[in-house]
Amino acid sequence: MKEMSKTINIAVVGLGQVGCYLLNELNTKKKDIEIKTGKKILITAIAAKNINKKRRFKINKKIFYKNPFKILKEKKIDILFELIGLSDGVSKKIVEQSIKKKIHVITANKALIAKHGEFLTSLAEKNKVNLEFEASVAGGIPILRTIKEGLATNKIDKVVGILNGTSNYILSEMQETNNSFKDVLKKAQKLGFAETNPKFDLNGQDVLSKIKILSSLSFNKKISKNKSLMKGIEDIELKDIKMANSLGMKIKLLGITEIIGNKLFERVHPCLVNKESYIANINGVMNAVILNGSPVGESVLQGEGAGPGPTSSALMSDLLSILRGNIKYPFGVSHNKRKIIKNYDLNKYSNSLYLRFEVRDKPGVLSQITKLLARFSISIDRLIQIPDHKNKRASIVIITHKTNELNSSKCLNLLKINKNILKNPTLIRLF
């Protein structure tokens, strides 16, 4: 690739919280960037739906575009920041067209990379430009660069992470305040830690996108399109938080990817973790990633995982990497040399379970549950009953010994139709 000129023209597409914060960083740190890279940056174009939206700064109308695609036609751009979000539509099109025009692209869009990363990677390699996405996973933690560069010669076999600040804040706050899920969510939205529509944060989809990216980098493989185990925190109630506490545990939403018998196992779900463990004490909007590899052993990275500040920090690190001439494969290895790894059979996965049943308080109900568990070879480690005589109901909490997913799934499907069980059982896996 030819050497970049001294002045670099930059476009920023998307002016939400992150886009606005980034623009401020680009404007205030121009001298610092020049000192560290020898390059001057010039913000040549910005794009957003509405120029009149209230923002902390005045928009230069001369460089504003409502239609981002006009930028590519009318301006000479060297680097484009895509900060729209979503996996398809304008986000994908603007990235694709920019790469075809041999423009370097920097994005924070994990949904886009998780879904279209293979196609866009191949396209970037073909056009000899960078596609950078450090900000797509764990915000201010330089986890992707650590895997691609710092641990490049290590064989990584497992990654465990708290990768969603919203979910972690809600679970931490419920633990600290004894407030309900609903009340804590409202507080998170008020503080800006949760979106107005937090669906993807709460149902595990956000974490799964990040896990797919981490898998690809860690194991030198193509992004899996297969269905993965995904469960969010929407069903977690305060009584589960309290019960976990009494058991010497905390509840955390974990993203986990590992290689088992040369097969890939990606999963996202709430876990009961020991109170004294490192991962249990990552609270609030903090993220943490634990990497197991050889010869490095266990590596731990921790930091703020969400918000405009940490995200912008990651975006700026990608910018400086490009300005320094660090032209590299998006996933660290050529698209053609990355492997396809078969998925591990989820049904074979064995784990101990926390099961909570809300039942009618009447004779024989507990027996019905334990008999069905025994039928599927699910043995009980601990059993706790909490009666609610006033409402003629009870909570039954069972901690099982290890059982496989196939048996537990079949068993719970039958228990769901038991008329004495008042709502679907709550299942949390032990970690």
C-alpha cells in the first residue's frame, strides 16, 4: 500500500453519544495525534439524520451531510468512522462502499462485525485497507489488540467475560440495594447506563455478538453462523439475588467461548459464581475478560465497557494504529487462512444447576418435582423451601449435581406444564 499523506481526511458517520464524544476528542487532541503519528487530521465530513438535534457543540454546516453516501461521492476521505449501529441497512452499506473506495474504516458496531465480518474482512483484504473494530468489544479494554498482537503467539483455549455494562450494573445494583429488577432498570435508564429499549443488552444478544468476535480472534477461526446457547437476565428476580447471596454466591451474566475436543462452544447465560472469585467482584458498568492460553497462562483485563468515553478511547486507538501505518488483517490472520470449526453439541454439556420453582403450597408438589428430576437422572445437591403461607404458595430452590443439557431441558419442559407450578422455572447455571 502507498504511504499515507501528511494530512488525513476523516469522516464521522453517526452523531449519537459516541459520535459526538469522538468528534470532541478528534478536535481537542489534534496536536497530540500529530506528535504521536506525524500526521495531521482534518475532519472533512460528518453525517447524521438531523442537523437540528440538540448537541453540546455547533455543527459546521459546510461539512454536514444528511445522506452519508454523498460523502463518498463528493469528498476525498482517507478514514471513515461508522457509528450508526445495527447489523444491516445503512451501517453495512456505508462500510462496504467505503472499503471498495479504498477508505480505511473504524467501527464500534459489534452486530455488524458478528454478522458480516467474514464478508467485510475479505473485502478489506482485497482492497488493502484496514477494517478496525476494537471498540466493538469491551469498550475501553484493549482486548482485541491484546489478542491480535500482545498474545499473537499464544494458543488460547478459553475466554470468559463480563461483556455488557448494562446487565452487570443491574445485577450489581440489585445485589447492593435489594431493589427489584424493574426499579433498577428504570434507574439505569435514567443514568444513561441502559437504552430506552434495552432488549439486546438484557437478552444476551449484545454479549453473544462480542463472544463471536472474541472466538474468531482467539481461535483463528471464521465467525460461526450456528445457533449458540443464549440466555439473558430478564427472568432474574430479587429473590434469586438473595438466595445466591445466602449460598455464598453472586449472579453474573457471562459470555464464554472455549474449544472442547476440537469443537467450538460459545454461550451466553447468567451464572452463579463464588462470592470470593475475581469475576464476582466486577461490579457496576465494569467489564472484565479472562483469557486462558499457552504459554501465557491466565490473563485478566478489566475496565469500563460501555459509554462514550471508553468507546471513544478504543476508536482513537484504532485511528492511531492506522495513522502509524499499521496495515494488517482485520482478524489478525488472512481471511483465507482462518478455519471453520464445528460446533460442540450443546446437549452433551454438563453443569450443575440452580432451579427455582414457584408452586402451590400443597402436599405432593415437591414429590412431583423430585420424581421427575430422578426420572431424568438429575440428582439433588441442595434443596431449600421458602413457604408463603399468606398466599398459599412456596418457592422451592434446588441445586443439582452435574447434569447434561439434554436431560435438564426435557425435564424442565415437562415441569412447565405441571399445573401446580405457577410459572416457568428459573434456571441459572453454576460457574
